[in-house]
Amino acid sequence: MKLKIGIFDSGIGGFTILNSLLKTRKDVEVFYLADTKRIPFGNKNFKEIRFISKEICSFFEDKDLDALLIACNTTNACALDILENNLKIPCFDLINSASEIVSKQIIGVLATQTTVQSSYYKKALNSKNENLKIFEQECPEFVPEIEKEKLDFSKLNYLSDLYLRPLLNKNIEELILGCSHYPLIYNLLRKKIDSNIKIIDPSEALIKKFNESFSMTKTACYESLSYEYVKFFVTSEKDQFSKKVKFWLEFNKEIRLVNLRSNV
């Protein structure tokens, strides 16, 4: 019997959570929802994100999920309570998961505008250690660039320097990638900062918490990465998303088009 797991994001950012999950276990069936019609979430206000979250809950209600993996930091910051209260299943989030594995004192966070403005990362981190120094940097252009079918590395290089500079000037000791899209350009970011600065990918912390909550048998452990039991749903641009799946995950998969508004 496979665990039924929901994952959602505005686009491809959730691939980081999906891969972290599938690299550890094979006893899962995944329903992956990308609200591509309203990407990016990171520039939307608190009220809009909460409204979208209610629609996302309506989509997942009939999927008989065992757990939800919240693959969007912005939704995590603005509407965690809506997801938990409406779905009434275990909801694993990125921000609280990441806050539990921070080990240094001076922390940098790269995130979307809405995530930074919510101060959720600061609250979560300070709840674990009130003496932390936390510096956050809004990265408004990262998601639109990462979502492009063909990456513009000269633009991404420029943006990386622009967004990292203020944090590096604060002598940060750890860097949290506070948007699920950002680990997709991990190698680019890693080259730009000192090797002594640890980069935290919250998806790994989230999956660690999930695996601790849902124990697995030896036969359920990861053997080789397989997307056989993953179903993809998008709210627009089905063909475009299919190309992104092929580029980032290196396989072809049927993409189903859904209308979230009709589910409310």
C-alpha cells in the first residue's frame, strides 16, 4: 500500500521537494499540483495567497491524501493554518523544517518579496534561538528566470551577484534558500559564496521530518529514482510544463489540466 502524498507549488519549484522525497523512498504515490496560471506566488499579497490556498485545498480534498508537502515558501508563510485546518492531514512545511537544522548564528535568507515581508522565517528561526542574527533578501526576478524554458545564465549570474551581495556583506555563516525554486540553481549559487558558508535546502529538512513521521520498511527504501507513481496537474500551459518536466526531471509524463476555480 502506497502513501498518497500531495505536493503543490506555483510551478517547477516543487521539483526540489519531489526529488528529495523520491530519493529516499518508493512507497509513495504523488499528486503534484502546479498553479501555473498564477505564477509567481511570491509577488502576491497575503490575502491573495490565502484565497489561492483555499482553492488548493479544494483540489486535494478528494485525493484521500495521507500528507501534504507544502512546496511553496510563500504559501507556507501566509496560509499554513488554512492548509492544516481545511485538509486535516499532516502538513509538512519548508520554513519550520529549515529552522530546525540551522546551526550557526548569522543567517542569510534568499526569498520572495511576500515571504520576506511576512517575517515568517525570522519568527520561526527566532523561536528556536532568539540570539540569531537574520538577514533576508528579496529576489523578485529569480522565479521568472528559473521558470523560463531556456535558462539565461548571464542574467542568472547577474541576479545572483545582486541578491547575494547584501547578505555576504553581513558575513553570514549559513544561507537558507527560502524559495523552492532556488535549489534548482544551487550549483550557480554555490560557486559564488565561500565554501565555509553552508547552504540550506529546506526541502531536505522537510523530507527528513516527513520520513521521521512516516516510517518505512526496508523494501520501501529508495533503489532508483522513478516517477512512475507521480501525477502532474497544472492550471495552464500544459505543453510548456511538459517541456520543463523533460528538462529538469529528464522524462516524459502526461500532464493534466485542471481548473482550480471550479473546485471551490
